[in-house]
Amino acid sequence: MAPTFSPRSILLSFLFLFSADVLAISAVLGVDLGTEYIKASLVKPGIPLEIVLTKDSRRKETAAVAFKPSQHALESGSYPERAYGSDAVALAARFPGDVYPNLKTLLGLPLDDSIVQEYAARHPSLQLEATKTRGTIAFKSKATEQEEAWMVEELLAMELQSIQRNAEVLAGSDSAVRSVVVTVPPFYTTDEKRAVELACELVGLKVLSLISDGLAVGLNYATSRTFPTVNEGGKPEYHMVFDMGAGSTKATIMKFQGRTVKDVGKFNKTVQEVQVLGNGWDRTLGGDAFNYLIVDDMISKFVETPAAKQASVTAEGVRGHGRAMAKLLKEAERLRHILSANLDTAGSFEGLYEDVDFRYKVTRADFEAMAESHAERVSVAVQRALNIAELDISQLDSIILHGGASRTPFVQKLLEKLAGGDKIRSNVNSDEAAVFGAGFRAAELSPSFRVKEIRVSEGAAYAAGMKWTNLNNKPQHQRLWTERSLLSAAPKEVTFTNREDFSIRFFQQIPSADGFVEKETKEIKTKNLTATVASLVEKHGCVEDDIQFKVQLRLGAENGEVQVVQTSVECETEDVEKEGIMDGVKNLFGFGKNKDQKPLTDGEEANESETTTTDTATTSTTESTATPSSNESAEKVEAPKKRLVVIPVNYSTEKLGTHGLSKADLTKVKDRLKAFETSDKARRLREETLNQLEGFTYKVRDLLDSDTFVAASTSEERAKLETKSSDASDWVYGDGADAPHKELKSRLKELKDLVSPIERRVEESSKRPELIKTLKDSLNSTSTWIDNIKAQIQEAEAYALSLSASASSSAEAASSVTEAPSQETGEFDGLEDEQITTSSTTTAVEDRGPPPSLYTMEDMKELTELYESIMGWLEKKIAEQDKLPETADPVLLVKEITEKTKKLEKAGVDLAMRSVRKFESQFKKSSSSKKSSKTKTKSATKTSKDGPEPTIELGEDGKMPSAEEIEEMIRKMAQEQKSKDDAAKHDEL
């Protein structure tokens, strides 16, 4: 028989599955993916929006990864050491061809893009190439020459994986971070956004949503503020986030407002709304561009120095030298930061190029003169955002600064000139506002958290539309969304006249030097449109020319891609009522429809009914026409009803643009990243073992100087240990530095095997005396307790024998007395009997003797045997141990002494608790017998006055009392109970 499940069990199963899913996503991550730095914030129950620190306890990680070339040939399945963040940048001067910084600027771009070419020129040692199937960027590494080139998404995935590991350390060992919200620039195209999603997918991160940098800052701004409620007469606020980072400049104009909406039941609530109205940007204007200005100035001045001229140094030669460029870029960034707070600064290089030293000085005025052409581009980005938002800069309430380069003095002066100094706001954390906004968005999208309700609406940033071929084979082109369209808007419904299967291609309009370039993003193909149209014609009687194909489309709030909500064909047709079997039977017996049951008018004769419903309707219509009645003109002919027939259409979707990875390629890339991670773990384990071996050699030196260690070891053992330790120490600093993990582990084990026996002797010798004393004390206490219990048992048995003898003599005397003849039962005879019985009982209680023992000899047998066994074992082992020298391995072990002590104490406690349970059962029986007696009320009243039932309490330290303490408590309880019984019986008298 199949198993059955109750509704309750099914409900509990669903709840379990739901709770398991919630726990799986309980920790979420917000990532601010910057050009120069990556920052992350974690949200977890108990951790409300906290910055994820790097392994160096920094609040941001440099966006770079490096492969450190190995000095020896790598084994199969092994990879070089990886470095992240500042550790990676520090290797740029030594290994410029294996350090990969600022990868964000290359995502989703082809090799021939101008931005990629500029990147290659600034990093001459990096080997860039196009991937075979996708045409995007890949790097050929010198440290992994046997491997295929690394896609830029793979390298970014490594950086995200490092962030993920740091987040899991913050979240705790029991938490896994798998869900993330990532910030992206508003100018990212669909291809670039897909590249970010691919990088996250490669390391197992689920992208809950992508969010633009400006909206993330605006969301963080709204978390601590309340805005005017527009449906109560308030006016919205308009703010612009000016974000200038290392790689680009963005201006985002947003509308902030409150709105009262319906809540659960009859209540209303006020929510905050943040809506993007317009975006402006400059993809190449940022801190890096300012750095390159200083680098170019340094190169021009360097080649003019006498030493450089003597060495025939050229600017092209310096720019093509990877190590020199790495040094110059690092120093240029440092100088730029200093110039933001100082008027001048200087830097120096030792052996910059061709062993020529160089010293460089620069003032803020010089720097601003170099950046004059760049300064003009700031206002262009701001004005573009204002134009799209259809606002004037005077309508802005404030300009919120974000990004490190926004702190550049001449940039702030330009903004003050554009909008006025009173509108510049610096009360927002310019470094962490975006990452906090991303973390808040992640918590909002996760079902595990409940946060302040802020409804955000992302802007499309690019105009988008579709292309198709119509019914007449003419290409059609239609724009559906503008740059200002909102991703969270209602779907658009588009009607097509196509009635055969066809395809629709969607595109984005990307600005270019020649105007706009339409980049195709997605294609949908109908699968059964032709068949569905034919079905409408045949089965529903639709006219083919009236059939319409409708598609509902929207821009997805998660990534801005086109989403198909619904596809269907529809037409209007007459609603013909079909008579069923029951209708025919009703008509046969004269119970037709209402129109057939109308009474006859004057002059109208009844028509003869036909056998079929169709003939009846036809005949009735004919004769009514031939014999019109006087009321016919008053009747109106019913118009045929129209109904809308809608049938869904199946379709398939395909991503266009940059080709995605096939399933096989995706698995291959994931496996390569996992193998790299496994290699890193093996390397870390090897390094830990190497450090342990090195540390253990120092420990051995200290042990050989310890008096206790020397006393517990022989001279042969110490000599062997000293030799092995010295050899291991020399080996560690020689060939052992590159030895495999297996050999390091073997060397460490060899030393530990020599030290461990001696350390064990020292430990045993130090702990043994105290533990022996404890065991002896337990044995003495047990012996005393056993003797006391046995004496009580013997005393109780002797008293029982005397009572038995006394009872037998009384019985003999009573048998010689003749019983009185019985009399008739009187009204008060029962009372007299009770008095006599009570009197005799009272007399018997007067001599109670010793209290009965709670144990028997059988109960004491097990404890007695255990005591004798442990006592004999201890005496034997002490004698054997005393014969051994300190350098010999002990025979009386600390572990055995501890086990024997615990076993003895447990046996005593178990025996005592057995008596407690026996006493409680007897007490319950006594209580139940009292309840059944005639003096039930008096006994209950007396008992309540005497207090609660006896209980056993633990000691103040929470430990179980000793056997003697338990025995004493039991005796007191027994005495108290006997006193209560006596008092109760006296009350009955």
C-alpha cells in the first residue's frame, strides 16, 4: 500500500524546504566594482551592512591580480602563486607581464576598441589577444605558458573569489556567501553587463541584480532620509550624483520623493522613491587619465636630463619598458593624491631606465595646466545628464560628490562654477556610499531580510528598439525605449500583422563618433505562429486579416535586457452558442430556451413541432415571416455577440552581440578556476607545514635546554634529537625551501616522533601525583560509605528479627483468648471499631527502632567489587611505577587514573540515585493511600502546611553531590516524612 501523508506533515515539509532555502541565502554581498579598487559590504543576521575587510584589514582592495612565476617547472595540475590587491601591485616592477590591473575597463570590448588599445599602450608588458570564439580580450601569461590565454572575465572572477573568501571569513565558518549585487557604470552596454555576470557565475556567485553607480549612491543617500510626500502636496527633490573614479566620470540625476500607498488591510504607509531621470558620462575621464598626464610629463622631463641623453634614452623606449612604466604609474598616482592637499610635491627613481636615476618635481599649478583640456570634459558629462532629465542645473537641490578623483581641487572648482558653491554636498561618504547602497539593495532583494521600503527605478541609459520583416517582406525598424525610460516600468504591448513564423531582433543605440551604432542584443523567434493562426481560422471562424500577433515587452530591472512577458495571437469572432444533448432533450419535451417559450400573440397559430431542433428553428422562422403578427415590429433582432479569442504563441530567445560560452566551454573554464584554487590551497598547506617545521626546530633547541626535559630523557635520545633537528634546520634554509609538501610533512613527523615520548613522560610525571591523591581520596570515601551502609543493613536486619520474634509470641497469646459472640450491628458500631484500631496503632508506633536501610547487600555488591578491583590495580601499578627511572615510559598513566576515578565516582552516584528513586516511589504510594482514607481532607490540609514534597538539590557549583551527601539527604527526608506520618495519625485520633 502506498504511504499516506497528513496535511500537517506536508506543510511541515514545505516549511523545512523554505527555511533551508532561506538559510542558504541568508548572507548577501554588495560589491562596488571600481576601476582601481573593489569594495564589498556584507549583510547577514547579526551583521547589518558591514564592510568586508581584506586580509590586511583594509576597507578596500586594489582591483588587480598577479601570477608570481615559479622558480622551478610546475608539476602537472599545479599553477603559480596568485597575489591580489596591493600584493599584486607590489609585484608589478618585478613581473610586469603577469600583473593585471584595472580589468573593469576591458569587459565586453573587442580587441580593436580604442579603449583596449589605450590600455595596451599603458601596459606594454601585457600580452593581449582576442579569444577564438568571442572576440573579447584575453591575456597570455608568462607564468602559465602551457595554459591557454586567460579571459578577462576569468581574471575578474579570481578577484571576486578573493572578495568572497574574505566575506565568508567575516560571516563565520557556518555561512556561505552565494548572492551578490554588483555596481556597474550607467554607460555599460548589454555585452559589458553580461561580462560581469559571467565573471560572477564562474565562481558560483548568483547576481541578484546589477545597479548603476549613481543609483547605488542615491539609494544609500535615501536610507537615512525622508522626502516630501508628493500625493500629499509635497514637491520632489532633485539631486545629482557626480561620480569621478579612476577610470570614468558619471553624472546621474535622480528624483527623490515620498508616496503614500495602501498597506495591509485598511492601513496606508509611506514609502520612499528614488528614480533615475538622466545619465551623463565620459568613459575615459578619471584618476587614471590624470595619472597618465603626470607620467607623460615625467617621461618628457626624464629624457631631457643629461644622464638620459648620454645613455641615448628615448621616450618610446621608456614607454615600451614594462618595469619603468609600472614604477612611473605607481609614483604618478602617489603624487596626484599629494597635490590634492598640497601645492607641490616631488618624487625620485633609482635606476628608472638604463640605470639612469631621475628626480621629478611638480606643483599643483603645473598639474592643473596639464589637465586643462580634461577639465572642459567635466561640464560635458553634467550637461548631458541635465538634457536627458529635461532639467536646468538651477533646479537641482544639491550635487553629491562620489569617487576618489572628485576630491581633485580643480574638479570641485568647476562644479562650483557650474552650480554654485552652496549646492556641492560632501556629507556623503565619497568612498563607500556606493558599496553600502549595493549591500542595501542585496538585502532588499533577499527574502531573508526586511529593510526600509525604498522603491528604486533604474534608467535605461541607452535608447533601444527592434527590427523585423513585416507581412510584405519589408524591413521594419521601431524605437521602443529612450535613454530616460525606466527599467521598472509597465510592459509595452506591440502589435504585428505577421501571421507566419518570423523573428524580431532587439538593439541598443550606442553613441559613437559618427552618431549612433545599433548593437543587437537579443532575438526572439516564433515557433508555432503559423499553426496558431490556422487554428484560429479553422476552429474559431476568425478572418485571417483580422488576426493580430501581440508581444508584451519590458526592460528587466536586474540587468536592463529586453524581456518578453507574453506572446499571443488574438481575434474577435461571433459567439455561436452550441446546443448540447440536454438542450435537445429539453426542446423535445417542450422545455426549450426562453425565446422558444414565448406565448402566442393574437392571430398566431401554433406550429407543428419537428423531431429535430434545427428543423424546428427553421420552420418557426419561416412561418413567422409568412404570417406576421401585429407586434412583430416591436421586437428587436438580437445582434450576434462578439468574443475575443486569445491563444499563446511559443517562442525561443537567443542572445546576440558577443557570443556567450557554450556549456562545454563554461564547464572547462570553471574546472580550470577550481584547479587553480586547489593548487593555491595545496601551496598554502605546504607553506604552513614549512613554517611548522622551521618553528619546531627552534622548539627543539629550547627543550634541550630545559631541566625537566633533560631529566626525562636519556643522553642517547638527546643526542639523536639534536642531530636530527640540526639537519632539518639546515635543510629548511637550503633545499627544503622548495621541497614538496609530502617531504616537509615527513621531516616534521620524524622530529615529533622523537620529542613526543619525552614530552609525554614530562607531562605524566607532573600530573600523576595529584591524580593519584584524588583517586585515593575517592577510594577512602567509598570504603567508609560501604562500611556505614553495611552496618545499617545489619542493624536493620537484627531489629527485624526481634520484631518477628515478638510478633510470634503475641500471636500465640491471642490464639488462647475466646472471641465474644457477635452482636447485631448498631448505628455507631463502626465508630467504636475505628477507635479501637486507632488506639492499637498508636501503641505500636511508640517503639519504632532504627530507620530501615535504603539498600540491600545485593545493591552494595557491585560497588564493593569495583572498589576492591581499583584498589588492587592502584597498589600494583604504584609498585611498578616506583621501580622505573624517570627516563622510562610510565606504566601508571594519567589517562587510566582519570578513568578509574570517574568510574568509581559514577558508580557511587548511580547507587545513591537508585535509592532516591526507590524512596520517591514509596513516597508516592504512601500519598495515594492517604488520599483514599476517610481523613483525606485533614491530611491534605496538614500536608500543605508542612511544605512541599522533599526534593534533591544540586550543589552551588552545579555538580552532583557526593555519595555521602546524598545518603545524608535521604536520611533527613526519611525522618521528616516519618514525623509527618506520625503527626497525621495523631490528627486522625
